[in-house]
Amino acid sequence: MSETSAPFGFRPAFSPTGLIRPIAVVDGIASGYNTNIFAGNCVKLNNGVIEAVTAGSSDFIGVFAGCSFTPVGGRPTVSTFFPAQATYDAGTMTAYYYYDPTIVYEVQADGSLAQTSIGDQADVTNFTAGNTTTGLAASTLSSSLVGASSQGQWRIVNLAPSIGPSGVNAWGDAYTVVQVQIARSQYIANKVAV
């Protein structure tokens, strides 16, 4: 239930285009990059490679979807996360991320959200949080909204439908799960909250 804090990062729910497909970038994360990137964490593009988003109020490219690489002296690896300081043989790394700004994601807020939050915007919290066993992110959406005419990283578009057999998700729950779209894309012009 959304009465319990159980973040799962940003997971694609649907796309108005009908397709949710990650882009694949060869050597898309720098070898030796010093931060874990989990599936469901927000990522930004920097000099041709992706990096974890580590601050609010910054534009970003999309959401990490996993990777494959051959560690130096190791065997090929397919993973839902890129471990910090991992080094790989050049040309063996492929990073996957969702970059389509029309994709609608589901995310748990770090607090309660009301129906009046539709159209408002918020930043990411717990930016690089995740689980190294499952490889899944534990990023959340801030329940502190930016307010009208201000710019946040994500636009709230709706309440997420029921989240499981044990209960439903409702506006005002302690950790509301909402549907969001990228509001600060590196590829398109930003639009402030309404």
C-alpha cells in the first residue's frame, strides 16, 4: 500500500506513442564511473556518456534501464545496475536508458500528495539510492512541490492505479504513488508548473 515507504524508483508505465523502448549506447557509462546507477534512477547526458542525477533543479535525459559489459579480466555481465568504480574492456559496455519525454512513469513520493498536485512539479529525492542485490532504484519524488510558474524535474500527471492486491493507492496516502513525466529534459524546452 502507499501507506508504507517502499520506493521502486521511476518505472515506465505507458507511453502515448504506444512504445516504451530504451536507447542503447555503446560505452554509455565511463569506465570507473564513481557512482552506482540503478534501474529506475534518473540519468543525465554529459560528454556523450550518461551519469546519475545527483541534484534537484537540473535537466536530465531520462531513466536508467540497465547495462551489459565485460569487466576488465572478467566475464560478460548483464545487470540492472552499474556498480560504482566498475571498469570494463573498451567497446563491451552498452548502457540502456529511456529518453522519450512522453513516457509516463510511476514513482512513490517521499510523503503525501493531494489531487491538487496534478499539473504541479517536483524534484527527485534519494537520487542514487538503490539495492545492489536486485539492481533496482529506490529514488523517490519530493512531496514538496515547486508551485505554479516554477520549474521542477518531474510533472505530476495523475494518481497511479492500484499498486497491489494488499491495497489501493489514494491521494493523501502517507507515500502516494503518482504518474509523472519528465519536465526538465535535456532534449526539449522546459515548461513550468501550472
